[in-house]
Amino acid sequence: MSATQARLVARRSAVFAAALALTATTCFTAYAQPDDPATPSTPATATSTPAETSTPAEPTESSTPVEPSTPAETSTPVTPPAETPAEQPAEKPAEQQKQQEADPARPDLKATATVVGAGPFLVGQFVSIKLTVTNSGAGEATEVSAWSEALSGSWFSINREDWDGLQPPFGEPSTLKLAAGETRTFNLKGRTYGYQGDSKIRFRVETKNDVNPFNNTTDVEIAFREPVKTGTISGVLWGDANGNGAQDAGEGLAGAGVYLYGGGDPNVTPRTRTDASGRFTFTGLELRTWGLGFDDDLPGGWVVQSNSSSDIPVDGSGSTSELRYQAVRPLRDQLSAAVRFLPGEYVDGGPVTLEFTLTNKGGADITDITAGCGRSGEGPHVDVWRGRLGELDWSRGATIPAGQSRVFTVEALIAGNASDYGYSFVACDFGPKDQGVIHGYPSVFDYVKVGSKRTNTSGSIYVDLNGNGWMDGQEHLNGVSFSLVDPKTDEVVATATGSGEHGEAFFNDIPTGLYKIVVNGPYQVKHPEWFITASDCSKWCQTGWNIQVVPVEGPAGPQPQPEQPAIVPVANYRSTSGALADTGASVSGLGLVGALTLLVGGASVFLARRRTA
């Protein structure tokens, strides 16, 4: 290569290098330019892009070398093109002002919040918050709503119904409006259930077409008291035997079960019993709100109408050391109830006729009696709603004359998915509608078989060694067989033995339906009124129910054999009529009078309280 050719190559390389340098400078400068594109930085305007740099003419061998252009020697500055809307930075106040002037009829919400009361508050105690919302814009604010977020500390929870209208029903738009210039204060309430220090939360209000949605938040801090274990709850339970409304000598109820709930550890449920004078005491409690309840089976059949009270503030001051609870005689002392299904074809969603019989055993008329049906809310309920209860509907109320019985015929519908469960049931209680309590009311429960599907289910039996009400640890029983028995025919449908880590027994290819548990050994079910549901597993099924048993001396009940008979036809199920009006029970062979379903996936535990009229 000649010297001239070498110089030519060197010059071309220099030009290429200069172009690369210009490109790098331009890219870096463009990346680093400020938010406001109207005032670009000097380097961005003082350099040319590679596309704007003239390509030098190829020199001849006699040409004088030409040095490449540097950034300082470029042509007239070129203003960068305007950014696309997608690249536009956040609006500045000046731009917002221009937009507001262009569209003056837009709302602009602002919020402030204050905690009512000085605190510190107890864990579990309701805390009131005043949230003040102002529409400082020129237009009406529509679909106004609010929500909160936790910033730090204890989690503060506000239920939807406690937002004072700032949160619409789930899935529905807000109907709340604020006129231009209007200020409104909303009264919220919430609480924390676990202590993690003071709670700091942020509230945000929203509306459609807000001019500035970035000024819609406000923060508050709520002080909570550390739940140290120095609290006490004590009191007395008494039965008003003479009906004078005051506790007299000898009216204290001894031996009643009392329990607390709502503590920091869900596995701990303090329990005790009343002494000879009806008194009870709990000590060493966390300083927080507690709930207190009484067992259903109070001595002598007495009932506490509310049965439990929540939000007892245990603050260490001794204010919870003289609580008083009055027990009354149950309404079922005077009023008994029964139900029966009239014969028919029981199919999914099909019609069915029920007869309720109410008997007044007292010396005075009982008025305003209504039926409360399906309170458990789960399972294949017979549809008695939509005004089908007639005189027993909540909007009306029936009178049962002293010493008389009345029969109420109700046209209802079998549950639309009853065949998936193998049955459809009715569970109702009866009492005056103005009292708002059901404890001690007479109640009924009955069911009919629907369909002929088959399924599998599994579950365990256990002894509750620690008394917390559920199976944990090694409380399950392995090696003990138990059977699923048809509650109406007493026929054994299947028998299996618990084994494995959870003492689980498996029952395969059985008819869908309700079953009671019979243990084949020195145990018996603690609550024989508890049934399990074996539902259709072809759609969805999660088994694993647990039934509590207690030791007894010698074998409990019959010794069923592990045979699985065919499905019992509906026609072979015993009628629920007969002596029901005299006994107050709803199923003659079972004495069942109330119901509550606890679902466990595809299987469930079905509770039906056994009572006498």
C-alpha cells in the first residue's frame, strides 16, 4: 500500500470514528435531558446527529488532509423532535392549570382524617375515624369512594359497611356525589385483631375525572396498647326463677360452662364453670377486647337469650370484674314444633309440601310467631323463602292460642342441586319476631332423599385431649373402626378403620347423603346429633371431616359389619309424623329439632340439636 493510500484509509477511519463519537454524545445527551422538553440542554442542541453530518468527498492523492468535524464545529443546532404522548412525563402544576382552564367543570378531591379519642386503644376495640372530603374543583364529583392501605404497624381493618357510604356494595359503582365546593365528613370505624405496634394507615378518596388525583390521600396513626397478660373477667350467671327481674337468694346457676373467645392465640379458648353461687372468674388475660359465651346445655334447661357477648374491654382497671348475666326459661317450655314432608316425587328443584305443627302448652296465647329457616346458610336447603311461609313469614306473624295446636301448610321447592348431596333438608326455629333471639326457641329439622348418585368420603375420629374443640396433634384414633349409618333406617352403609398420620378412614362407593357415625369400640360420639354429608365427588370433593368421641366402658352401641347395601329407596324412609306434636321432635327415630351445617369441602359435618319439648 502506498503512503497516499495509507493516508486515505486513515482519514476515512477518522471520519467514521467522529461519527460514532457524535452518535454517542447525542444519545447520552438525549437520555439525560430534563423533564421539560422546551429547554433542552446545550450539548443536545450543539451537536449534529450522524444523519446530519455531511459525508466528506473522497480525496485524491494530492488533496490536503481534512480533519473531521468536532462537536464544536457542527452545523446549526437542530431542536429534538417533540416526544410522543406515550413518552410524556407527568404533568407539572402549570400544565395541570392549563388543562383545568380548558375544562373548568372538573372536580378536585382532597381529604383529611383524624382519630376520635386520644388512645392508646385496646386490640379488638373499635376506633372511630373522621374522614373529611372536600371537592375544591369547579365540577361535581361523582362515584366518590375511598379505601385505605396499611403503611406500618398493626393491621387496621374496616369492614365495608363501616365506611359510612364511601364503599359501595361489592361489584357496584358508587352513587355518592359531592357538589363543587362541598365538604362532607364521614364517620368510619375499624379495629385491629393482632398487635404489631401502633398502626399507620393511608386513606385515599377517588372520583371520576379528578383534576389532580395525586392530592387525594391523608395519613393517620393510631396508638394501640400492648396486650400484656394482666387482665381479669369475672361475674355471675343467675336464673330468674320468680320472674321479678332481679337476682334473689338461691338463683345463681351452678355448673354452667363459660368460655372466652377472641384472644391473641386462636388455639387458646379459656374455659371454666360457675361455682355454687353462679360466679365465674378468668385471670391472666391479655389487655384487649374479649368475647364471653355460655354453653348451650345450661343446668335446668335455662338459656341466656344472647348466649354470648363480644367486645368486653379488658383494660386492667377492674371494670370487667362484676359482669352479670340473666338466664330465662326457654320458649320451648311452652311452645313445641314439628315438621313433616308430605309424600311426593323429590327431584332437583321440584315442588314439595311441608306441614309445620306448633303447639302452645301454656296458659296464655303466644303471638307474633314467625319461622326462621335456613339460618346455617349452607347445604341443600328446601326453598321456603320468597313469601312461601305464609302466616309464619317475618312480615306477618301467627298466634297460637293457649292449649291449642295449629298446622301450617307450606308449598316449597327441593334444592336445585339436592341430588349432588343426596338429600334436601329443612331447618327452622319458631318464636316472636320482636325479640331478635333464637336461643331456647323450639326448632325442627328433617330431610328427604334425592337422587341416586354414589361417591367416596373419608374422615377421622378423635379424643379432644386438650379441650380446644378440634382435632390436633396426636388426638386422632388409629386402629378403631367406625361406621356410616343411615339416620332414618339405622342401616350400616360402610365401615372402615382409621390409620395413618391423621387417623383417616376411607369409605368408597357409597350413596350420597347424610350419615351418623357409630364407633365399634369403647368410644361413643360426643355429639350424636352431628351428621356428616357425603356429596358427589364428580364435580368437586374435598373430604377430611373430624368427629369428636369420648371413652366409655365397654363397646358403645351395636357392632355393625362392613357391608354396603344398595341405596335405600325414598319410599322406604320412615315418615316424620306420628308423636312429633307430643314430643316436639321433628324426626321420630332421632329426636332432631335444630340444624347447623359445617361444610368441610365435599363432605360436611351436619349438626342437629337434640332437645325435648
